[in-house]
Amino acid sequence: MINTIQARVIGAMRYSMDNGVKGAKLTIMNEADPNNDNRVGHEVATISAPYEILDQIRPHAAHMPCNLEIDAEMRTTGGKITMHAIAVRKPAASGNSNAAATPAASSNATTAKGAAS
């Protein structure tokens, strides 16, 4: 299942190992859910991605941290749900351009944090 989320991307990196394994990860930051008494401030999470996604993010590097739309596939690995980005782009103009993420993105990012870190 693919979800489109809006998140504040604070960085990205990619890697290529000698054994041929390649990949990338996005580091995102979202405000903690104000309705959750157990969290304050911001949450930081990582989302796995293909090696080539860095080329989609590079044009936005000068503006980071910045809000980006992320098409993310939900994956189940070892009983945990993780997010894997498949596309990244500047958000379409909307009335809510200052929002760092939707509440659903914050909870999904939290889930991804434990599994993708």
C-alpha cells in the first residue's frame, strides 16, 4: 500500500556496499502530536529509500530542512511495519502549506523510526 505523506525532511543519505547492496534513507522531523501527553517537541524518524532517490532530493538541499511530499510504501518486515520512500517532490500548493505533517504521517513516522533505524 502506498501513502503520500508530507513531512519536514532534514536530510538524506545514500550508501553502496562492496557486496552490491545499495540504498538510501531520509531523515524526517515532525511535531509531536499535541493530544499525546507522553510526547512534546519534535519526533525524528528515518525512512528507507532506493539509492536513486537522492537525485530527487538534491534540488531541495539548499532549502533543507523543508516540507516535501513523500510517496511511501508500507512494508512488513519481521513483524514491524516500516515505510519505504519511492518518490519525493515539492508539495503542491495548498491552504495548509505551513503544516510539517499530517497526524497520520507523524504516527507512521514514529512506527518507521523503530524499524528503519
